[in-house]
Amino acid sequence: MKTHYDVGIAGYGVYLPLYRLPTTEIARVWKGGGAGPNKEKAVASIDEDSSTMAVEAARRAMDMAEVSRLGAIFVGTESKPYAVKPTSTIVAQALGQHFVLASDMEFACKAATEAIQVIRGLVGSGMIQNGLAIGVDTAQGRPGDDLEFTTGSGAAAYVLSRSSPETLATVEAGVSYVTDTGDFWRRQNEKYPRHLSRFTGEPAYFHHVETSVKQLFEAYGLKASDFTYAVFHQPNPRFPVEVAHRLGFKAEQIKTGLLNPMIGNTYSASSPMGLAAVLDEAKPGDRVMIASFGSGAGSDAFALRVTDAIEKKRKKAVKVADLISKNTKIDYATYAKFRGKFTK
Amino acid sequence: MSISYWRLKDRYYRLIGVSCEDCKSEFFPPVHVCRRCGSRKLVDRDMPRTGKIVTYTELRETLAGFEDQEPMLLCIVQLENGVKVLGQIVDTTVENLSIGDKVKAVFRKIQEHGSSGQIFYGYKFVKA
């Protein structure tokens, strides 16, 4: 998918809640000891939800972008505070942006890259000047379920604008791939999602991510070695490493954007936050690949080229590494209180 | 959302106060008449989002609807333009607070009307 006008990133912003739950705590309560695949996961506080985190990430992205008007705000999330009532209008109000197309997107963990793809189309066609795509989730796993080890909270926001000397990276190409695959779902009125255990791997994550990346390579004449960095969706620490290996990427290409071991799977924010970690350190001219995965199932893959503007723009960045390292550990009981796991 | 809250949401979401066009004084919450010079020429103004703690207290018994947030920390913050604002301070404990600490405004849930009612958002403060 190419656009009429070149589209770039004018600003990005990430938000991580302060609290971390060590997975040894989950294992202590439910498994009698041990730990999860990731060391810790980020946990939203009792007064945080997808709307509050989206606003915080969006404010940071807008500070960096320095654009006064937005034409669209799309929030990609599967943990909407309201089942009916958009999160995007809350973000619009908090940013003072009212003449916008505002909507929430839902596609499990790839809702944000879907938002990026749509905003790219709106900017690239000349319909709007600037658009905001946000990935945010307060992911929840059923207490005791394996999913509980990794389900984290966080947000990442991107302001996309027509490419100019002010855009810090250009989106060179993007592809999307979907099939009807029932690897993970949540029915209406259910609090926690369900998953088909091992189905999560080969038929879901690996098939879709590999297919979208191969399509990106084929359609645009690219190969793994063309990229300085690659970022994959991170449901656990192992899958992105394995899929990178299968696609011909080396360990040093993926290590900067691999955040799951420290914060868990922030769902819609997962791969966009990995991209932000890369942009925190990338140099002009670097090529970056990002491939998301969303259950149900699909993957969006993009090729980006970092521009000279990165050095100036990221002076305003709140760095992902700083957000990860500034944290307060909590125990399982505090996590249960924060995330509403007690019935009163 | 209660009607009064809905009317004031920009105040709560964005810390919108007013500035007097005659004497340049700024106020939060907004006023209709300048308390310094009596002018009625007041325009909306974004308040600075950073400031320092003037005083604070800890509530272990809160009003109904805020029980889950106990112990609740309340503070008066002097924003960078000198305006003093009352608000909650979160992501810290009373032991870690001191008068003069630098803080910044964040967007948080203030209250929700149970699991089926509306959610009220607004500003709170965290240590900068």
C-alpha cells in the first residue's frame, strides 16, 4: 500500500504506568513458585484506564510534533473503558481538538497499526494534514491463566503528517494481511479473553507475521539486511525472537525494540512502543521495520526511513528506557486491587 | 456525566483557567470578574502544567465514592504562573512528599459511578 503523498512521523509519545508486578508474584499465588516468561509487567494504577494513558501518550506525541490542528484521532484498543462511547472523543476533548474524525479501532493487539495505516491513507491522499494514531491497553488475563503473566498496560501515540523536513521518519511502505483465525477472543459482556493455547503460535502469530513481512519484502523489493532495526509484536519474549530468526533478522536488529521482558505485552501499544524505543536511538538514514500481530487474526508490516529531523525532534522525547526504569514494584494483592480483580 | 461536570470538563481535562486582558492576572478556577482589577475582559487560558507543592494532607476517610483511592493525598500546588490549584497527588506516598516538591499535572480518573455509570476524568498531580 502506497500513498499519493509521502507520509511521515511528526511526533511520537509513550506512556507507561509507574507500577510493575514481578511475575514471581503471579507464580507464587497461582503456581506455587517460579516465574513467568517475562520478568515484570507494567500495571495501570487504580485511577488509570485506556483513556487516561492514551491522553498522556498523545500529549507527549503532540508536544514533539508541534502541530496545532489534527484531522483525525484513532485509538486502537481492546480495553475500552466504555463498551459503547468512544475513547477517542475523550482524547480529542483533552487535547482541545474538535474538528476531527474520531473513532476507536478494535483488532486485538494490532488495532494501533491499523490506525496508523488508516491515518496514513487520510494524510497520504491529502484529505487531512495531520492525524493521531494511538495504541493503548490495560490488558487483562483471567487470574491464574498463563496469559496473566504477560498482560500489561501502556500506550504509544504517533502524529502522522505529510513528509517534510519536520517529519522524523518517512513511512516508505506498508502492507496488511488478515484471515479468520480463532486464536484468542472475548465475547460480549465477558471480562476476560479466552485463547486456544498452542493455537496462539504457528497458525496465528507466526503465520500472519511471516506472511505480512514476506509480502512487504516481495512487494517493495526489500530484505532483512536492508533494515537497521526490526520491531515485532511481543506477546511474550520468545515469539518475536523466533519470528525474527525465521525472517532472516539478526539479534542486534531486534534487541532495542524488544520490551516484553521488562513490561509484558501492552497489546495494542506493544509493537508501537517498541518502535518508539528504536526512534529514541536511531540515526538519520536508518531503515526500521515494524510488524504487528492482532488475534483474530492479522498483521500490518511497515518499512520506515529515519530522517535528519530525528536529532532535533527527539530532544522532546520522554525516552522509553527511562519510563521502563522508573518504576515501583507491587505485590499481587495491590495489583488485584488496582485492576479490579476483587468482587465487593 | 452530571451536567455541571460536563459543562466544566475543559477545566478538569485541560486546566483551562482565565486571564484578565486588562491587568494580565490569571485565575483557576475561572472567574467572571477579575479579582485584582475588577475587569470583565477575561479570556480562556491554558494553565501551566507544572508547579510545586505549597501544602499537602493525607485522607484516610474520604467522601463516598472515593474509598478505593484511600489513603488519598490532597495538595495545593502553586503553578508556574503563581496560580494555586487544589488537587490530588498520586503515584506516591505521604512519606515521599515534601513542601516545595516539583509536580506536574496528569490526566486521571477522578471517580466512576459504579461499573455501569459514567466515568469522570480530570487533572491530578504526580511528582515531576
